[in-house]
Amino acid sequence: MKSKKLLMLEKILRLAAVAVLKRHKPKIVAITGSMGKTSTKEAVFAVLSSKFDVRKSEKNYNNEIGIPLVIIGAESGGKNIFKWAWVFLKWLYDLVTPFYPEILVFELGVDRPGDMKYFMSFIKPDVGIVTNVSLSHVEFFKTIENTAREKRILIESLGADGVAILNMDDELVLEMKKHTKAEVMTFGTDTEAVVNASNIIYNLENGKPEGISFKLNYEGKNMPIRMRNFFALHYVYAALAAISTGIVFKINLVDIAKSLETLKPAAGRLNLLEGINGSGIIDDTYNASPASTISALEVLAALPGKRKIAVLGDMLELGNETENGHREVAKRILDLKIDNFIAVGKRMEHAAGFLISSGFPSSRIMRFNDPVSAAEKVFRIIQKGDLVLVKGSQGMRMEKIVEKLIVDGSKAHELLCRQNSEWKKKEFANP
């Protein structure tokens, strides 16, 4: 339950944001989905900023307070009244200055029923992007269909002159085209998608991964797209959504391709880092759901490595689907023939138990209650050529494990998520 002070702050920021939007009338691109929102936001920003003055959501500014702050162009004041005074001054400046971004790119975090309706009450997107719908925050939405309906509000809110950019490979997303007055542009690997990808391959140079390449197909035109710093299929979807957005804003395909080639993933989102003892660490510690964890496991299986080790923390907010969600992950570990499994947290016991009952050798499973203990053990057993995936929900603080395993821990603040002083002070509390 939100406090009265928080509700009042949200109301004030909302009114301030509305005033800024009315004053400058920027184009708005809004992105939602169960996973891949941040990577899509970064890709869209890279493409659009090659030709326009663009502002994007930063940090975790994707909620009721964060979105107005993005519009104002200020950081949260936290508990400091002087910092909030600065936010107010920045808002006043926005109202009088003629200088303002041409395009705003929002990542909309929809965790509970009513969130999207709240966002649409004060932002009016010109372009709405839906990445996918999967089992996340099901504790609050109860069913995947309810999740889809909540995200669909974005598409329903678009005007007749707007554009809905939808993932054609996701049935729940594609169904949203029936609920909008806007023009619909589809993307995906399906050849019927308006913007589609084929010939997706992992690039290797001297045996080391060098990103993903694919062939872009659009209106009879074909173009090779190379993403040197990305290693997961869902980044191809992020690129396709960004390409679609670039097309909407009439950016040349060649310029779009150049923008994507140098793009890098955000911290904690499938970054391949150099690990101790000549190992490789796949850092995907920002957050976790069954769908995103399975996607990360597929990356682990696809990339070269002597041993494939999955270090997985609890996936939170799954409600009644907690056991099933963790079992689904375990099934994929079996299918992909992952060599070792390290479970962190009480919920991952469901995965460990399923693996043992399915014949996975118990000698290749380790269990820990917290990330610090797990990090100490992995640090001792890691060998040259090992490829280690580390992933879990935010509350599991799995970045603590990556910090222990990377070659140069002094660069943690540059490479890893949750490295600001506020997060670093927080002790792990088992959720």
C-alpha cells in the first residue's frame, strides 16, 4: 500500500510532466513487454539518436515516479528536499526554454494491474512497441492472459495516426493488432512479418564469440546486420523493433545498421565478461523470469566452453506458478545438457529436486541459501575454459557472484548492475 506522501509525490510529478509535454509536444515512443524492454529501448535510442535529439529512460526510471522524471530530465531527489528543489527548478526551466528533445523513448514497467492505464493517463505515445508476453509478475496478474491485457492498453491508447510495432512471433502480442486504430508494423523471424530476420548466426573469431549476425528483410530489400556485442536471440528482436522504429521515422537502413553494430548491452543483461582462470562469465543478473532464464540458458548452451555451468538464483513474483516456473527452467537445463547447476535460494530447490528426480547427477548440483556463499564456492571450482551463466531476480543480488568471478573486480562499478552506493550498502536479505 502506497503512503499518502508517495501518492502526493506521484500526483505532483504527473501534473509537472503533463505541463512539459504540452509545452514542447515531443514525439513519444513507448515500449512494454515481459522481457527485452531495456535492450529494445537501448536499440531504439541508438537508431533514433543517429538523426534526432532523443531522451530515453535511464536507470530504473520506468515507473510512476521515474517516467515523469524522464520527461522533466531530472534524477530522483530521494529523501533529500534540496534535490527535490532542484527537480522543481529543472521543471521551471523546461517550461520556459525552447530547447527540448524531439523524441522521448520510454520503457514502461508494468508490474501490477492498473499500471499501464496510469501511464496512458498522462503520456500519449505516437509509437507503441510490445516485445513479448510471458510469465512474469504473475503473482499480481494471476494469468498470462491478464498480463497481455494490461500491456495491450498501450496499443489500445494509440491514435489513428500512431504506429503499433508488434512481435509477430508472439501470439499474444500479435493478437493486439485487433485492438488498435493505429497502423500496425510487425517484426520477427516469421517471413510474414513486415520487418523480419533470417540466417541468424553466432560469430566466432579465433574461437571466441563475436556477437550475432542476421539478414534483415524489409519490402523486398535485404541487408546484413551485425551486432558485435550481443549473444542472445532476444537481442535480434530488440534490433528488429528498433529497425521498425527507424523506418517509422524515415531513417535510412544503412544508417540504422551502423547504429546497431556498435551498440552494447546494458549492465547485467547477457554481457560476456572475462572471468578468473581463463573462464567466461555470462552476466545476466539484472532480473529473471522463467522465459528470460530459459533464453539465457540457450545462450550458455550455444556458446563455446569446456564446461557449461548455470548459477541460478530464485525467480521472484511468480505466485502460484513458482514451482512450475522453476521446474520449467530445470527441464531446459536437462534438454541443453548443461554440465553443472548451482542453485541459490529456497525456490531454486524446486529446480534442483526436479533435476535429481530426472537422473541429473547430484554430484553436479550445488545448493546455497545466499549469493555470497555461492560465490565463494564457484570461485574455488572454476577452471580454464569454463563458461558460467549467472542469473536471478533482483532481490537475489546475483551480481555479488559475478563481482567475485570477473578478472578485475575493481571494474565492477563499470561492468555490473546495482553498483551505486545505495545498493552496495544493502545487505542480502533472503526474500
